[in-house]
Amino acid sequence: MAFQDDLATHIDRIRNRIPHVQGEEATKQALVVPLLQVLGYDVFDPREVRPEYVADFAVKKAGQFEKIDYAICINGAPAIFIECKPVGAVLEDHGGQVSRYFNATPSVRVAMITDGVKIRVFTDLQQPNIMDQNPWLSIDLLSVKPAEVDVLRRFRKADFSPGDISALAEEMVYYNAILSFVSTQLREPSDAFVRFIAGEIPAVPRVTAKVVERLTPILRKALQSAIVDHVARSFDRSAEPDPEPPPPPAKAQSPAPAKPQAEPAQATAQPAADQRAGIVTTPEELEAMKMVVVWVREAVPNAPIGHRDSKTYFTIHQDNTRKWFVRLGLEEKPMWVALRHVKPEEAKKLAPGIEIAESARFGDSRLLLPTLSDLHKMRTAIISAYEREAARKGDDGGEPAEA
């Protein structure tokens, strides 16, 4: 089985185990040790995986020793340190602790802090054998991206190379910096960025402050339109209605008479288009749709998914508007996500940290969405809604007339 399949199976187990995991030891046994096995390490061989490894600057005969939860050894020497915390812990609070272990062991080039779900990975890009203050990689396994799966693959026993990790870390640092810059420019282009774009347009003879002020909103709109076009074209064709087949050619010897009902049928189609006039699908709705497609198809490969926009909300369904499982309200504050087949009490467990709205209008539960980037916190709940709708018999519960 391919690594991505093993990882997907492990992530499914995480979702099922999280509600039953309490404390650091349970986190290790239920979440962290299985992940090490997915990466190909023999967790029962102390020559390979050493629990409670002593990582101390001073040589002590007694007293309190500095110990890391797990040391992964390559050719007999520790190469990766893993510090575990209870599931749901704030990992940002423990960097100083791990740096002491890292700095005391020159053979170690990688340190991880994890609660079994989130993983923060550090190395020594700034100074050799001194752990960097900030991680070069942060992963949430419940919303892992394809690019992050490829990075995790590099930590497998068969693929791990301390030298390659430094090059990969440097690349990821640059990648994240560029991604952050581009994301900022998409929301609010800086004067310098607008001047650069203007300098590439032959129709702009001279870039002045007035030109920059005039071009800024135009550039923002153009960037958003480009994103909408790119995302729309990246959707699976199954989300779009199949085009009508062309009519068969008429035989020359006996031309078929025109059907009298053809024109009325065309006329009846026109009001349906008029009814949907004024509906604008936003970049945020398309981006949310793309995230949902990725998450669902990681759990259910080739899952049929489509969407339908309305003036009230954006619906994501199973290629049948009556088989919807998520509705999104992203055009006004506060934004929200409505789920089908997931009750409020269950939503609290499946989407920890997300506020549940008092009114479950538009679905069985409605979750408030502070920012679009918080949607990943609802990943497990969204997948659950999809799977329950897929298992449901019948096709009742379709869109209301207003949609």
C-alpha cells in the first residue's frame, strides 16, 4: 500500500480515537506510536526507537535527567527527537523545552513537538546544532495538504536523510514566506507591488502616486477574478452538468420536419436563468468548495461532489441538489457553516474550538466561522456529514424554492 494510503488510514483512526484519548500517555499509545509505524519505524526495537531518551548537557550520576519522549536512531545515533503532549495541548508553549534537548545532542538534526494530531518540526537553519526558534513545518493531520504529505514522506525510515532535511527545510521556509507575501497582496496590494505590476504594463507610460492609487482597486479585482477562473477550472468535471449531445444529422432523402415543441422548450428555459440573475459566486465560496472536495476525496476517493449557489447560501452536494451535506454563508458577517446529519452537541466534539450558533437554521447544526482559514477545524465534521448523507436512503430534503 502506498504511503498516502497508509497515512489516510491512520488519519481515519485518529478521528475515531480523539474523543477517547485523555492525557499524554494515551496520546502516545493511541496517536503517536501508530504514526511512527506508518513512517516505517519499528517501535518495539530500542535500537531504532528509544523512549525516554536522556538528552542532557551535563553528565549526571543522579538527580533529574532531561529526557525526550522518543529518539529515532539512524545507524545507532539519535537523528530525530519527538516530544509528545496531550492531544489538544498548545504546542507553541513547549519550544524552549525541546530546544534544550536538541542543543545537547549534536547528531540530531530534526525535532518534533506533537499532540498526535498537530506536528511542529524544527531544525538548525540559523546556527548549526542550535534549534531554530520557529518551526519550518506545521501540520494538522486532520487537514493535511497534498504537499505536506510529500514532506512527511521524507521522514520515512526508507527515505530519511539528515542532509536532505536541511535543504528541504530551507525550501519550505522560502515557500511559506512567499506564500504569505502573495496572500497579503491578494487581499491588499502594497504600493510597491502595484508599482511593479504597473511597470510591466506597456499602456502605463509613467507610474505616479495617482496612477498607483487608481490601479490598486483594479489590480485587486483582477487578481480575484484570476483566482475565481483558476479555481473554477480546477473543479472536477463531474461537478458540472453534462452538455446536451448534438442532434443527429438529418437524412438527405427525407428531411425531418422541425419539432413544434422545440421553441417553447427553449422559451421555458429562459425564466429559470432569469430566476438566478444577481447570484454572484465569490472567490471565498470557490476556495471553500475546493477545500471540501480535497478533504472528502481523501476519505472517499472519487466521491461525487457538486455545488449550487443561491442568494442566501452556497450549497455543496453529492451531485444531486437534494443530497446536500454542507451549506456556507460567507458573504456577510458573521460567516457560518451549516451541516446536515450532525447535531450541535456532536458538532462541538467534531469541531473543537468552534462556536456553535444557537439557531440551527439551514441544517441540523450551524457553526460560526471567524475566518475562512478556520474552516479546516470543521474538516472532521464535514466529512462525517458527507458520509452520513451518502449512506442515507432516498433523496428527500432538497433545496427550498428560494435557492
